Amino acid sequence: MTDIQACLFCRIAAGTEVAELVLDTPEVLAFLDTRPVFKGHTLVIPRRHVETIVELPAELVPPLFGAVQRIAAAVTPAFGAQGSFVATNSRVSQSVPHLHMHVVPRSKVDGLRGFFWPRTTYRSADEARDYARRLADALG
């Protein structure tokens, strides 16, 4: 198995691993986190295998951050959120060694405190698919 085949996010980008897609462009892919902080929590990745934000090539900064910006704006109408939390980890706490940006829908009374994130689950694949569709629709 090559390093790319070993990378979960590269397999998602290649279409060999299933994910609830939200945005699909030639340079960037966005999909629902399978263990969301809040429902609608989305991961945005460069299609090219890059491990950390420090290693992100300059030409991928505009498409990656443009996608993050669009998704952060779309969670408000898609989920009735009041805003969003956007974050990334570099190596420490990076569960998959492929750069990914978290976009988490937020509300003032959602109970999130600091960086000790409670996790939830989708009730079913249909519910996850509905969240992905709603965010994709909000992105236009």
C-alpha cells in the first residue's frame, strides 16, 4: 500500500472511501466529519496530499481558504447557526495526517467551552446525508 492509499482523506478524495460530500472542486474537497462536534461539522481538505498547514503550497491557499470561507458562511442559513468555529491542527491532535480545516456550526448557547469538544453522532446515514445536502445546497 502506498502512502497515498494509506491516507484516509486521500482515499476519500479519490472516491475509494465513502464520505458525505459537501463541496467538490478540482483542488478542494469538503465532507461531513463522522464524529461531529455539532451536526453539520465539516472537514475541508486539499485534494493533494499535504500533511500540515505549514506545508500547504502557496497556490492552494486561495482555493482552500476560499472553500472554508464559503462553508463558514453557509452553515448559518443551512443549520440556523449564529456563526461558526474554524480550526485546524498541525500534527498534535491531528487524527488524520492530511491537512484538514474544521468548520463547526455554532450558537451562543451550544455549550461548547474551550477546546474540550463533546462529540455526537448522526442518528442514521439518512440524517448525515440530509446535513450534507443542506450545506451543499446553501453553498449553491
